[in-house]
Amino acid sequence: MTAVKQIQDVALSLPEAHEQPHFDKTSFRVGKRIFATLDAEAKTLVLKIPVDDQEVLLQSHPDVFATNAWSAQGWLEARVAALDPDMLREVLEDSWRRIAPKRAIKALEESRS
């Protein structure tokens, strides 16, 4: 399975998530709010991760995560090739939870019980 397909499968499995172009990238959204973007070459996934939580990821996985021009506004880069499937699911879901409405989060939790 390609990295793009894996990212799409995980992101779009989250309640109310959809894919939409965003300039030269692909964005994954709930409503109009973006929770992740993927560059055209599928090398970099940018995730909605608050500044306070970024440092943990940067220190624990320096080969995967990096800051960017938008990090101070709550965005963190991930190298797609360095993300294993479990980490991909974890960071995409965490990013999604930051912007998803309570009803969508509840739907996800209910689907897992």
C-alpha cells in the first residue's frame, strides 16, 4: 500500500473527515477546519499539534518530526517515510481530535466499544 493510500485510509476513517485540495497540497478536514495536509510528493504530512505537545514528539522522535514556519501556530511536520502505521494512526487521530466536534469524537469512541 502506498503512503498516500495509507494516509487517506486513516484520515478518512475518522468521523466527518473529508479530503480537499489546499493550494498544492491535499488537506484532510472536518467541515472547513484542516487537521492535516500532505504535500504533492507525499513526503511531508503537516499535523495540527499544539505548541505545548510538539516538544515531546520532537524529542522522542527527532527522525520523524520537525518544526516549520507554522509551528508557532500549532502545526508540526512529519516525514511520511519515517512514520510507521501505528504512529501514523496515532498522530492523525490526535490531530483530528483537536478540531473535531464533540459529536464526531463521541461517534469514534462509540464505534470502538
